Amino acid sequence: MPCKTASCLDCEVFKANIDAAARKEVIGVVNKLFRKFMTDIEKKDRELEGISMELALSLSEVFEALKRISSGDPTVRISESSDIELIRKLKHMVNLTAKEIGEIVDQSHGIAIGIAEHFDVLHRVSRGELDARVSGGSDIELMESLKKVTNEMIDSISREITERRDAQRALQKSREELEHRVRERTAELSVINDLLKEEIEDRKLADEEVKNLNKELKQKVAELVEANKELDAFNHTVSHDLKAPLIVIGGFARRLLKIHADSISADQREMLAIILNNTQKMERLIQDLLAFSRAGRQQMKEEKIDMKSLAEVSMEELKPLTDGRRIVVDISSLPASFGDMALIKQVFINLLSNAIKFTGTKKKAVIEVGCRVEEDENVYYVKDNGIGFDSDVGDKLFSLFHRLPGAGEFEGTGVGLSIVQRIINRHGGRVWAEGKTGKGTIVYFSLPKTPAGNC
């Protein structure tokens, strides 16, 4: 290739303006510089050729490394030595990328293993292995946090499942116990039902029997009422029919004693005295029978009764019976009661007169009237220190005409306590006696605290 500079030096313009020697010298300098320039160019070409070769090799190595990395082998590394800074940086970047990708792959592998372990533990827990837990350590903070959360969740689930299982077991136990109790109760109820059937049958028979008994009882009561009416009528009639002849007998006996006192013998006078005495006894018996009859038939007038005052009035009326005797009478504070005042007064008269009569053998007679308060009634009593009675005959004391053994020396008809019993029974109360021979007697009678509606 012809040198352009030489051509320029040979041109007419250059030749016309410079001499030959100078021109030759300039041409020599220029040629020298040109050769040096060409040498530098050739050197640079060789350097560029080397760089190009190294660059091609390095790029090939880089591309190969990147290919292996992209194929899943982040462990590949390439030498970073190079005279070219750009190639060194490129190789360093490739190695750094491979390292980071390797770390990412390692972390991904650790995460995958950790997640697999989490799923395995959760699967075991779902099958009932409540003690399964995620174990093992990890450098990955995310996996440690996930392990903590998973284990806490499993703990919570385990507690809940355990509580539910305990509750189910308790419920099952309760159900079994309930079923057992139901079976037992069913068996008991079956037995009870059989017993109830038997009892119902028995009650039907008993009701039928009670109906028959009630029918018989009503008939007996009607018969008894009729008999009592007839008896009362008989007592009343007999008492009145006997009273007139007794008055006549007594009157004639007294007239005989008065008119013929001097002309009859002592035996005749004694016989007349016996007649008079017995007519008087008969009169008292008739009076008592009339009183007994009235006690059952007399219309009752219920009112509140001052029992203490009534006992005192009754004792005052009996005062003539105490003349010449030493008698101590103690009437305690008595609560009020309800009943027919006239009939209750007759009760006090009869009981107090008995107490006065049967203490006749005592130098010092003691009579006490008292009361004890019970739930629905007041129980009054008249107590004395008289002859008393044997407890074996206590139930007979209130029988009509019954007299105590050894009471023959005392006047009486055996009707007084029967009258007391009839009056108290009409008031819905009770009457009974306690005593001991030689130690005295206590006669009790009860009256309601409130109006009984018997009058």
C-alpha cells in the first residue's frame, strides 16, 4: 500500500515550497515516525488479539458457569485471575452470583426439609400423636419462627383435643352411669309398679271392705243413737215415774215416825229409818240419772270460759261439804277455754265433790286444780290425796254406776264421773284418771283452745 505521506511529499506543491535536502530529511523523519507508528499498531493489534482471545475464553468460561448454575449447580466456581479488570469483575460477579444462588438453594433445601418435617408432624398429630413436635435447629430465622408457631399451635390443639377427650370420656362415663341408673331405676319401677298393682288391688278390696264396714257402722251408729234416745227417754221416764212413789213412801215413813214415835218399838223405828235412808238414796240416784240424761241431751251454748273463776265458784258452792274439816284447796292460774259454761261447771262440781268426799278419812285434805298447756288443747286436772284407786280399774271409773272398791263407806251413786265423761266427750275433749290406792287420785280432762263448733 503506497504511503500517502510519501505521495504528499512528492507532490508539486511540496516540492515547490521546500528544497531537496530538507525534503529528504523530512521524508526520513516522517518515514521513521511512520514505521514506529506501524510497529505500535502491530503491537496493539497483537495485544488486542490477545485480549480478544482472553475475552473470548473468559466469556466462554463465564457462559459455561452460568449454564451450570442455571442447570441447578450453584457450586461451580471460576478463576477470577485475569489481567483485564473487566473480566475479573465479570468473573467475580459470576462467582458471587453462584454463591448467592447456592445460599438460596441451601436455604430453599432447608426450608423444603423443614416444611416437609412440619407437614409430617402435623400429619402425625392429625392421626392422634399429640406428643409429636417439630424438632431440630435451623440457621434460617423463618424456619425457627415457623417451628415455634407450629409447636405452639400443636400445644394448643393438643390441649384442646385432650380436654375434649377428657370431656368425651367423662360424658361417656356419665352416659354409662346414667344408663346403668336408668336400668336400675327401671327395674325398681317395675317392681314398684307390680307392688302398686298389688296395693291397688288390696286397696280396692280394702275400700270395698271399708264401704261394707262403714255401712255396718252407720247402721250400728243409727241403732246406737236410737238406743241412746230410747235409753235417755227411759231414764227420764223412769226417773220421773219413780220419783213420785219415792216421795210418797218417804212422806209416809216420816209421818209414821212422827205420829207413832211413842207407840212403836225400837226395831220398828229402825226399819222406818232404813226406809227413809234408802228413799233418800233412791232420790239422789234419780237426780243423778236425770243429770246424766240432761248431759247428753241439753243444748250447748259455746262461749269463752274463765276456767279459774269457774273452778272457784264451784268450790264456793261446795263449801257446806267442808264444814268441820281441814281442807287446803289450791286453784292455780288456769287458761281460758271454750265450751258450755253450765256443763263445764257441772264437771268441776262433780270432780271437786268427789275430791272432798274421798278425802274424808284424811286429817288434812289437799285438793289441787291445775292445767298444762299442749299444742291444740288445754289439759285441766283435779288432784286429791284421798283413798285413790288401783290402776287396774282405772278404765272402769267412768262406767255408769261403777264405784271404787272400798268406797262403800262414802255416799254416792256411781254416776258422777259418767256425767263428766259425757260432757267432755260432747266438747270434743278427753277424760282419764290416774291414781294409786291410799295415795290419792288425779282426774284429767281436756278442752280445745279455740272454738270447736260442737255446741
